[in-house]
Amino acid sequence: MKYFNPQQIREQEGKLAVNGGVPIREKGLPPEWPGLNYFDDQEKQAVMSILDNKSPFRFYGPKVQGMCDSLEREFALKSSSKYALAVNSGSVALYTCLAALEVGPGDEVLVPGYLWTSCFNAIIKLGAIPRLVDIDASFCMSPEDLEHKITPHSKAVMYVHMSGASGNIEEIAEVARKHNLKLLEDCAQSTGTKVKGKSIGTFGDMGIFSFQINKNMTAGDGGMIITGSKHLYNRAFAIHDLGYARDDKGRLMDTSCASEYQLWGSGGRMSELTGAVALVQLRKLDRITTSMRNAKWEIRRAIEEKIPGIKFREVIDPDGDSGAFMLTVYPSREKARNFTEAIRAEGIRGEGQSAPCLDMQQWGLHWYYNNLSLVNKRSLTPYGAPWSLEANSFAENYTYVKGTLPVTDDLSERGALLSIPSALSSADIDDIIRAFYKVAAWIL
Ligand SMILES: *Cc1c(COP(=O)(O)O)cnc(C)c1O
């Protein structure tokens, strides 16, 4: 289809499936879990080598296979960062990094309104206060609003590279430097993303990644921390483990650990079973992201500028986009909902539990105001920490209800998302484009 002619399309395609017409396709899309589409014998062999050698623990055992070591080495190399530390989840990675950066009571951490609930968890569990910052057209933190939100209590910025791509991270790093704030990058949703050739996670002090099933590479669970600082790495190491360093035999240095690395641990070590799968997946990461990126931009370019009612997320560097998601913005909340529902009815949906096509109102804990523990300032104990801590009295009037961040609120109502499966055929891609044209011809 060369150009968009609504009347012609309505005649050609007939009624929308949602209104009783014939759907563009009967079958759902391939599953959107990016790494799973690439599971094969290699993951199996790697896991078997751990079982055969009876060495599931990374630090010692009968015949340690060094999967976690290799994973860290290759991850650091690939992202051009000095140090990498494997952990058992992205959430533990966030907690470990904030703790390594010495975030605690009396501090606030600046976070965007579009994120994942793990970001709040890490801050709250350390006794610190989250301070909300609005997003911009990139669906990531706005550098301008960040400047407005900084207070004397601001200690760190948690920048979240959302939905497979980055936003204005260079400007954010600039603002953080200028105000002497620590910068932690949450890259959980965007492993493999670059901005102008530079890997995300290397713009600030530390970066974290997740290998949970929805992420670009997966071992079911798992995560990674990267940093350019030996000191932060050493702190993170002790904190992710049992609070102490280990010697070169993998034994805890319980009596000989340097006093600055005698800390408190969080039980975040990675198992060799996880390391084995993650290592194989890391070596496939470029294939996975290339497939998603090519598909996404073929779809996006076929729609952009031809259908004036659909706007797209601003992507600063399309060549560095991991391609995992295509975010669209519609003229109103009703249009976003109706459009997405109609697209699904045309067969642009998943099978089983796969749900690649949603309007943003269905995107749950990704929006700050849907985190009820936050909105209601919940605590793990009756004492009410961190909210009730004397050191945090500065935050008494902070609120997290909807209405706090105008741009985030607006995009959460008018936005929609399509996960880009990593195994789309060209026929699938054509169907998706055709469905957007058909639905746009009727609805926009
Ligand atoms: C998935 C995710 C995490 C947490 O990762 P887990 O491995 O599930 O703990 C953190 N931040 C963001 C933005 C995420 O999407």
C-alpha cells in the first residue's frame, strides 16, 4: 500500500472485525517473549553441563563451569563497561545498586512516572523516598522536569530506559553531573539498546538489566549490574551476596574483608544454571534485537506520516533501538482504547497468555498511580518507615496520586503498545500494517 486513502481501504477491506467484518488473520502473532523464540539445543547443552558436573554454585563445587564468570566477562565487553556482576533478578540489581550508592533515609531518588514497580520497591526498602519526575515524548524521564524536581534532599536519579528504547539519556547525565547526583540506569526492558553507539547502562554510575521472561534475553529470571567504578563494584558484590567480599577460591572473607566492604547482603547471587542459559542468550542477543528492530521500523515507517491520527513515541536513536515495543499515541483515550481493541479483533493479538497488543490503561504497575502501595504510602511494619522516619519529614506532603505528572497521565491515557515478537515473518508484518491501515480508515 503506497498511500493512505481511507475511503478506498474501507471499500477494499470491508467492515472492521470488531463490528462483525472478516478479520485480517485468524491466528494470533508468535509469542512476544523475545528470548524464548530463540531457545534451542544450546541452552539445553549449557544447562546439562552444569548438571553433569554437579556444579550449580558459581563460587565453588566439584568442577565449577564458570558460566556466571563468562557471562559477566562477555556482558562487560559487549557493553564496554569495566565491571559486570550477575545477580538473580533485576529487582535485586536495583536494590543492590542503590545500596552501593549509599541511598538511605534522608535521601530522595528521582524516578519517572512510567516505570516498573521494582523501582519503587528498591527505594522504599532502603528507607529512602521516591520523588516523581514527568516523562516526555520519549516515554522516558524529561530532563527539563528533572531540573525542576531536584531538591536539597535529592541523592540519585533512577533513569528507566522504557519499552525497549532510550530517551534523552545524554541530557539527563548532564543534569545529574551538574547537580552532583548519582545516576543509576534501569535498562531491564531494553538490554542491547544503544544511544549513538554507546550502550545504555554506561551513561551514569551504574546500570542494571533483567533476564526475566519478558525481557530481551531471558533465563526465566536473572539480572546484571554494570559499573565503571571498582569501588561501586566491590560494594555491590558484598551487598548482592552475604555482605562480605570473597577470596579467589570463592570463600567468604569473613575475617579478612577490608572494613569498607563489610556490609549487609541481600541474597542476590546468580546460580550457574541461570548463568548457563543467560550466557547462551547473550550470544544470541544481537540476532534477537536485530529481528525486533527491523520488524518494528518496517511497521512504523509504513504507518508514520501516512496516518495523521497516529503519533509515535520519540526514539532518539532508531539504529540503537532494541525494537521490543512500538508505542503509539492517539488523539483521545477513547480512540486509543477503541483502536487497540479493533486491532486485536483483526488478529493482531497473542495466543494463550501472550498479550502483545494493549492500550496503556491495561499496562498496570508501569504507571506510578497504579502502585497502590505507593499511593497509600504503605510500610512493611506498623512503624510506617520510610514515610514516618524523622530524616524523611521533608517528604511529608509528597503525593503519588494520579494528577501529579501531567505528561505521564496524558500518555497513559492516549497511548497504546505493541510488543514486537522476535519471530515475525514478513507475512505477519504485512498483516500488522494492513490491520493498522484498516482500523485507521474506520476509526481515526
Ligand atoms: C522487569 C523490570 C525490572 C525488574 O526485573 P526482575 O528481573 O523482574 O526483578 C526492573 N525495572 C524494570 C523497568 C523492569 O521492566
